[in-house]
Amino acid sequence: MKDTNAWITRWYLALQPFKFQVVHRPGAQMAVADFLSRRRGVRDLATSMTGERIGRQVRLNGPNAQIMCRSAITHWKKHTLEVGKRYSKFWEKIAKLLHKGAIEQVHPSLSESGFYSRCFLVPKKDGALRPILDLRHLNKALMRRPFKMITTRQILAQIRPGDWFISLDLKDAYFQIQITPRHRPFLRFAFDGREYQYTVLPFGLSLAPRAFTKCMDTPLAPLRRRGMRILNYLDDWLIQAQSETELVSHRTALLSHLENLGLSVNWTKSSLSPRQSISFLG
């Protein structure tokens, strides 16, 4: 045996006392083969000994065969369960995005063109998962425009003694911003042999915070001209007033305005009861 890898050597010596043959084992019975095939050295070793790729299970005959397979089966079961969970969660998210119109399936004749990025899920504060496009390569090619988000210092400067507060969170905020059809091919991803592209503003795009904030400043402008004090940090808004009665009046006007614009409120994450102490951007 020419391979000096200690791990492979131990496997080789462990297999020597047994007579084994290659047999077909479908489905869950492929546990050992699946485990062994993950290690390149073992896969190559098994090929040289059996003349078959390790895509077929090795059946061992001997007193220690069950002991050797137990850890492999445990590993395979845990790995299969975890992969299955991630797979089902991703499909669930894709189904929801399709239902909301946030993505669309790319026609097969157009799937060879466009810019594809990796897509993954990240947990949100409430435990839900958010799909993110890994647009690092695309972002490098985008023109950067000057833009600064509202800071904590600016928020504190707007607070007056005796103020009352409510906070509001928009639901699916980025989905309110449509992407022009000719730019959608730059926002593509593939999953399970199918291609999709975003029709709305996706998370991960470097221009997204600026575009969303600018788009929200426009509908908020008439409310601010009426004397409403609204601080908006992306989809998190803080509304202030000098009295509880005034704040309730502003809340009614704001909710009515959002409904007319077709914007939805995330009632779970919003705090719409007037108070003089509130957590904002916490």
C-alpha cells in the first residue's frame, strides 16, 4: 500500500480481515457508502480495492462489521436530517416569494443569460428566516452615491422634553419597491435546477438602503409639512408628539395614509400605544 495517510491506513488494516463484496443498497440503506464517499482518500481506496465507485455499499462479513457501521449510520442520519430541513425551508421561502410576487421564474430559453448570485437564509430577530442574495460581486460594479442613514445622535437631537412616542414597522418593506424589468436579470439565483429573478428590491443590494429611504421620504413629506415628527430608519419609524392626544391623532392619520399608499404594517413588531419610554432600533 503506497498511501501513507494514517487515516486511510487504519481503514485499510481494518478491512483486511474481512471478505467483502459490492452490492446495491437503495435509499436509507446507503448509509455506510454515503459516509465513506465523503472522504476523498477512502473513496479512492475503495475504488482500488473493489473496482467499483463507492456509490454502491460495501457489505462486510465479520464480527466487527456492525460496530464499524454504527458511527457511519449515526452521522448519515444527522446529516440527512439537517440537509432535509434546510432544503424544505428554502423551498418554503421560494414559494412565499413567488406568492408575493417578489420573484419570478426565469423562462428556460433565457436561463443562460443574466447575472446569478448565491442565495441563502439568515435568521431575523423574531426567529423567522430572511432570504439574502450574495451580491458582493455585483455591488462592486454599481456606482456608489453619497448617502448616510440617520444616526443615534440625530435621533436624540429630535427628542424634546415631555415627548410621547409610538414606533411602527413596515411589513415586507423592500417588496414595495419594484425593479424595472430590464434590470431584473442582474438579480438572479438558481435552486434545485430552476432559475429565478427578483422583481422587487432584494436584501444584499448595496443601493437598497438609499433607494428605499428616498422612496419612503416622498410619501412622508406631506405628513411632515402638517407638523408630524417622523424619524424613519429603513422600515422602522419613530413618531413623536408633545401630548398623548396629539400623538393618537397623528397615528390615525399615518395609518390611513399608509393604507392609501398600499403599505402594510407589521403589527407584531410595531408599538402603537402612546408611551414616554420606548425601544427604537434596539
